[in-house]
Amino acid sequence: MGTFTLSPLCVLSLFSAAIFPANLGGQRAESLREATRGRFMIGAAVTAAQLDRPETADLILKQFNHLTAEYEFMPLFMETGPGRFDFKRSDRIVDFAHLHHLPLTGHMLCWHQITPQWMFEDAEHHPLPRERALANLKLYINTVVTHFRGKLDSWNVVNEAVSDKPLEYLRDNPALRSIGIDYVQKAFEFAHAADPNVPLYYNDYNVEDQAKLPKVLRLIRSLKKEGVRLDAVGIQGHWYLDYPDSDLIDACIVTLGKEGLKVLVTELDIDVVGYEGADRYKSGIPADVLNQEAKRYASLFEIFLKHQDIIPVVTFWGLEDGQSWLNYTPRIRTNYPLLFDRRLNPKPAYHAVIDTLSRK
Ligand code: G3I
């Protein structure tokens, strides 16, 4: 198990933070990156299109000091056909990150979604023979990680491998069916072989769930036992106004920290509509709901500050409400999950986070 290592860019950002700590003597910080300085880096999931749009690029640069590619590093967009790779859009994100000295996380190398079917299955969706599937996965990871060697802060190597089903350990997906239970280990080993220096993460949602956390721990310990490089675990943070309970989140971070791992908050957003919620805020969100969201974010950042020693990065899953996946998953509805509204204006939640960070 490797100890957590930060890329040079991360070290530089945190080092500068050590000299100029965030606490401005109670003065209110003027951005998220200023308010979090000296505590943890603050990131956003971004798209190439946002970086090409001056107003969104400017807001990203003002507020954040860490980036994650929201979807353009996903396998389906990288390997457009067997052995055919297209790095145009992902390189655009890398170029922006490098130009502005921002650490960038590649998201992700292995997932059950947005992955070419032929990587693990034949035309009839039958699992490929293990050796063939392993060869496909190795070619993919080796080609992609080699292309970005030295350019990324880190990789989310495997995403959401642990099952949500009570009696099932790993999710039943094409990689598991073709390669077997060690596909997670192999993905990490292929990534490490392609770039021995890049930090490697496992990323999942609902990790704080009391039925899922033991299975995530089982996976972490199995990787550790095999000597796999695993620098951190990402808890995605797709949460709600009143769920999960803050104590569960707090306990999850502590438990993961006891494994000797850093803990990343990788995809933070607050679904204010609710999973079963109809499109009830289509015409606008009531002020009291915005205030509930502000209080929820403030309480979450209290937890992150409490564990800032093991949380190097907190990443919002998007820049502004209109970008969010929560506007179309699990169904089309108008959602308001982030800190900036559709006109890129800061919401009460933004001010609540700034106030929480500035007070400490
Ligand atoms: O906008 C492009 C369009 O230009 C292009 O022609 C088209 C080609 O298919 O793609 C369009 O982009 C879509 C993008 O969302 C828009 O933001 C992609 O198709 C679509 O795949 C992408 O979906 C992403 C989704 O994962 C894939 O399942 C979402 O952006 C992304 O927010 C979501 O994120 C996931 C994390 O990776 C894992 N955790 C859960 C989270 C939410 O599902």
C-alpha cells in the first residue's frame, strides 16, 4: 500500500497554503480557494466546453484550485473503437489545467457505465474469455495512462465496483463476469505499471452506508494484501438535504482514515428535489429550500474541516446548477444541487460555505 502522495502541483498549492493560511483573522474570504487555503484543495468537475466559455472558465479559475474531468476521460469517449483512441477533448482539459497550474484528476479508467461493450463482452453480450478481456483492459489502461503520464495529478482507477445489493460483494458487471473478482486489482496494477508515479484512487458512492462500508473496507484490504498501490478512497458525496445523517458521513471518514488512507470527497452535490421528487421546482426554488441547502452544506464543511488532516481535496460535481447530472437522473427535473446558480451567481449555499470556512 503506497502512502498518499500528492503531485508536485498539489504540493505547491498546499505549501503556499502553509505560508499564507486561510484564516484571514476573521475576514471573509472572497473565494472558495481562498477560504480553503491551508485546509484542503477545493475542486470542481468540469467539461471541455466549460473551459472554452470565458465566463465559466473565469469562475472556475477564481473559485477552484483542483479539477476533475466530469466525463471526457471516460472509456467510451477515449477508445472510440478497438485500438482507436481520441484524446482531443481530454487533452483540451489537460492543456487548460497545465496553463493555469491546476491539478487534474482523470476520471476514470474502469467503470460499469460509459465503457465500450466489446471491452468485456461479445456481440451477444456474453462475457469474453478472461485472457481476452484482460488484454483489452490492459491495452486500454496502458495506452491512456501512458498518454497522460506526468500530466495528471491522479487517477480514479476503478469506479463503483462494490455492490449495493445486501448479499453481493462486488457489483455484477461485464468486467467481473469476464475477468473475475480480481479485475479491480488488475486495473490498479495496469495503471501503476503504466505510470509508477501517479496517485491511484478507488471511487464510490454511498460508502457511508452501513451495509456498503464493510464491503468497501473488504476491497481496500484485499488490494492492500496484494500490494496494490492505493493512495486514497473517494466518497462521492451525492447527498440530500437531510440524508445521509452527518454522523454517518463523519464516521465513514474516520473509519477509512484508520485504514491509513486519505479520503477524498469526489462528487459533492445536494439533490434538493429528492430521489423520488417530481419536478416541483421547475419554476424556481423556494427561498426556504435554498436556506436548508445552505445549512446542509455548512454542516458538511464543518465535518470536512474536522478531518482536514486526511481530506486533501473536496470536489463539487459540477460548477453550476444547470450543468448537474441531477437535472436528468433519475429523471428529467429542475435541480439546484451546487453553489452557483444557472446565471453563475453564488447561492446562499456558497455564502454559508465561505462563512463556515472563514470562521474557523
Ligand atoms: O455534451 C456531450 C455532447 O457534446 C456529445 O455529443 C455527447 C456524446 O454522447 O455527450 C454529451 O455529454 C454527455 C454528458 O454527460 C453531458 O454532461 C455524455 O454523453 C454523458 O455520458 C455524460 O454523462 C455523465 C455520466 O456520469 C455518465 O454516466 C455525466 O456527465 C456525469 O456527471 C456522470 O457522473 C457520474 C460519475 O462519473 C460517477 N458517479 C456518478 C455520477 C453521476 O452519474
